[in-house]
Amino acid sequence: MSSVGGTLLKLRSLYASRKRADPVSAQVRRTLVETLYTQPSSLAIGAFNGIVATAVAAWVANLQILFVGCLALTVIAIARVAAAYGLSPERRETSTRTLELIYEIGAFSYAFLLGVIAAMTIWFDASAGVEVLMVSNALCYGVGICARNAGRPPIALGQLTLVCLPIMAVSFVIGDLAFLTLLLTLALLIPAMISITMNVYKVLCDSIAAAETSAQLAEKMQSLARTDVVTGLSNRAGLNHAMVETMMSIDSVTRLAMFWIDLDRFKEVNDLLGHPIGDRVLAEVARRLRDLAPKKATVSRFGGDEFVICCQIADRKNAEQIASEIHAEIMRPFRIDGDRLEVRASVGVALLPDDGSDADTVMKSADLALYHAKVQGRSQTCFFDKSMTRNLVRRREIEGELRMALQRDELSVFFQPILDLETGKIRAFEALVRWFHPDKGELRPDEFIPVAEESGVIVTLGNWITVQAARAAAQWPEDISVAVNLSPLQIRAPGAALGIKNALREASLAPSRLELEVTESLFIDDNHATGAFIEELSAIGVSFALDDFGTGYSSLAYINTFPFSKIKVDRSFVSGPNAGRKSDAIIRAVAEMGSTLGMDIVAEGLETAEQVQAVRAAGCTLGQGYYFSRAVPDYLASMLLTQERDPDHQSNKLRNRG
């Protein structure tokens, strides 16, 4: 008996050392405990076999105590099978220790009782057949349970020990050679089964631990694959995954809003300050968006400088409020390494189910709304409208046809004269592009110029206009200059100044006869490229005019900074619906400023003699508009100049209403 006790102590020591040497995580332990409850049918079969064997032994031996043992064994077996079927290891509210304790009570009770019944058949000297039946049944159960419950060695080996102990005790008391040999056999069986069980346990632990590590690694890799490394937000893959889960979990009455956010002019932050600073700005924007987003919202960086927020909303007004908060948070100045940065954003918003019944449709609608927000001037919010789809189709159609028009020579450059308001003589012509489509007729510039700017075609188109204008001007008298409008995108394009120089060289036109008109929007997001462009061309004699003055963020700072020789007052102050006393006062103030700075002031949009008299009285020096002439082809421009310089036509000053 002392050897058995020593074996049990050794078992406990081995199991404890195993835990210390190779600690098993809580999840692995849970998995091992769950193996005890798997296939309860095998438990039921084993219990049924033990009960039947005991009943047969009691019937053959006709021993009352065996009938009592059979009844007790039946009660324990039923309780164990019921617990196996009733307790679900998948229910996480049932602790691992509780599952293990319940199983231990039933397993140890059944094993010990089965061993006692086998020992009683020997003690009461039942027939040899009954003794063999019960002893073999008990030992087979003990050995078999070691394999079944190897995931929890204390339980498996504890059951084997409890089965063997009563048989070993009776064999020792009887003391004859056969039973002492049986005692020795069982004493050797226990350590042998300890070794086997522990080996199986080690294999199980290693396999489950490896599977657990692989699962954790896979989960971590999946998480990394769905996370943006710069901001810590979900990336495009994470957004798609979150949208799928969201769509699966919401009902038909839930309203969602998707906010597609694009940082305006963010590329210039990277270009001027470097990508590390740009990444810090993105991280700060991400933090602000995460803080303002409603609970359970999905906040992601879709790519580049674009972010997406998807969340539940009460109504459209709620979405408008969130969009307003997005603008307010992003517009708050950034402080990075002591530098103050200001960032603005355009936001496109689409609602579910209003603008789409599935995630893909809502995302497309939000993207289209963002496109329109940027087209309409940036730094604003635009909600999706069905008309946007039609407009987009129209713009895409125009973009494709415009590219072909440049190749097919469908475009023409017309010239509108700019006159001296004192002498009535032509001082310059403004080059204006016209598109005569073979099927659709003449397309207005306000239809295709915005499309050209959005698509980048404006760079090619602008260079082509400059070349054509320079060639036409080279045929005019040397005192007549030509004005060409430049897009901010064209100015910021690589080699912009070189393109202008090449146009002048090819046309053999003096740089002083070329005037480049730029709008105030060019200076809102000023960068080094703009200043370098103006400085390089001014150095060779090209002049610059500030076009549409008064319609944007008018500032005297850049008028003082850059070498403008002319300011063009926007037509809205001359002939627009709001023209009146206030606009007259503004024109007068601009004219006085121009006079002081030695700059010409051009009044655009002149349509009546009264308007001409008014702007001349206000101090404007030059005028342009339908009152004098519409834009005309280059040969008519040359004809106008010829007529003006012909003495026979001196009395017929330009009064062409076109």
C-alpha cells in the first residue's frame, strides 16, 4: 500500500512539475476540460456495461450487497450521463473549475464503487467466473478511462487508482500467491499507465497550445491586415469587413450614415514639410475623428488622405450635425514641433436606406457626394443626390470627348479685345477657348473647363491655348499684347514655366507681349511652385494680371508680394444682378489703389454705354465686354486691328455688339 501512496505522490509531483515547466494557458485548459464532456455516448456505454456486469454478478452470486452496489452504481451512472448531456462546455458562464469539479465527483465515485464491487466478489468468495467478470470489468474501465481522460491526468489516473486500490487491498489481506501476484501486477500497472497517460497528455497539450498559438497569430495577422499602421484605424479591408458585419446585424428600420472625408491640399503638406510630418497630421486627424464619432461607429482611413466614418443616425439632421462637427474638429489648428498648421476637408455624405440598400451602393453614393463637394469648391459638405449620378455621367462623357477634341482639332482660340477707356483703342486681346462639337454644336466653356480642371486635362489644354495665342499675337502689331488665363493646376504642373517659354520661342513672340491671368484662388493654398513660376517668367518680361478680383479671398498681401501689372474687376460688380452703389464704391476703391500702385484696372462685362461711363468715371483704365466686341477668331482680330489703324476708319470706333 505504501508503494501505491508513493506512486500517487509521484503522480502529483510529475503533474505539478509538468505545469511549472510548460504552463498551460487558461484557454488550453478549458479545451482539455471540454474533452471530458465530448462524446457523452461513450460514457453512457461504459456506464451501461458496468451496471449490466454488476447486475449479472449479483444475480449469479446471489449476494444482497452486490444488488445494493448495482443500485448505487446505477444512480451514479445516470447522474454522470445526465451531467455530460446537460452541461454544455460552450457556455462560457460555466467556469472551467466548475466543469472539472462536477466531473471529478462523478468520475471518482463511479470508479471507486466499481473497484469496491470487484473487491467484494473476491472477499465474499464468489464463483471464479463472477470474480473474473468484475475484476476484468473494473480494470478495463480503469485502463480505458486513462486514454479517454488523458487531457486531465489527475482525473484519469485518479480513476484508475480508485478502481485498483480496493482490489489491491483485498488481494493483500487474502495473501495467497495468486492474489499477491495480482497485487504486484496492479502495482506495476499504475506507474505504467502514468507514463502512458502523461505522454498522451503532453502530446495533447503541445497540439492544443500550437493550435492556440497559430489561431492567435492568425488573428493578429488578420487584425494587422485590417489596420492602418499610421493612424491605428481600420484600413480599407477593415472597413469592408466592418461594413459586412454591420449590414448583417442591423434591421430594416435602422438608418446609417457614411461620411467620406478628404483632406484638402494635403499633398502640399507632404511636399513642403515631409512625409513624417504628414503622417503625424494624419494620426492627429484620426484621433479627432475617433473622439467625435458616435459609439459603435466604424472609423477608418480609406487610403491616402481619405477617411470614412460609418455610424447609426436618428435622421438627416443628426447626420448634418456630425458633418459639422467633423469640419470643426479638422479645422482646429495643429501644433507640430511648434509649427501651426491648418487643414481643411471636403465631406461627402450618403444615407442608408435613402441612398442605397447595401454597403457597396452607399459607399459609391458617399464617394460621388465627396466628388461634388470638391468640384464645388472644397472645404464643404455635400449630401448625395440622385442628380449627381447624371451629372457624373455627363462629366465623364465630356472628359473623354475633350481628350479626343484636342487630337481632332475641334477646339479653337477666339480673342476678345481689351480697350483703353480714354482713347477707345485696342490695347490687348484675351485668348478664350471655344469648342465646336461635330454632333452637339458649340459647348460653353463653363461646361468643359471645370471638367478639364478636375481630370487634369487642363494642363494639356492650357499649354495648347498658350501656343495658339502666342502664334496669333505674333502676327499683330508690336504694341498689342495677348492675355491667357492659367489654371492653378497648370501653374503647379512640373515644367510649367518651361512650357510658356517654349510657346514664346516657337511663335517668336516677345515675352513682354504675353500677359498671364491668374485668379485669387491660386494664392489660397500658396506654395513654392507658384512663387517660383511667377518669379521665373517675370524675370524675362512676362506680365501678370489678377483676374476676377473681388470674387475670392481678396488680399492686398499677395498684390504687394507678386508683380501684377493689371487687376481685372469681376463682371459681377459691373453688370451682375448686385451691381449698384455698393459695387460702384468697390470699383472706385480698387481703381484708386491701382492708380497709386501704377497698375491698370480692367472692368469686365461691359454691356452698355452707361456702364462704360460709370467705370471710366470710377477710375478704371481698361474695359472689356460685349459693348465693344464678342470674342472673335484670330483673322477677325487682325481685321479689327487693321481697321483701327486705317485712317479711313478712325471715325468708326469699335461698337460691335456681336
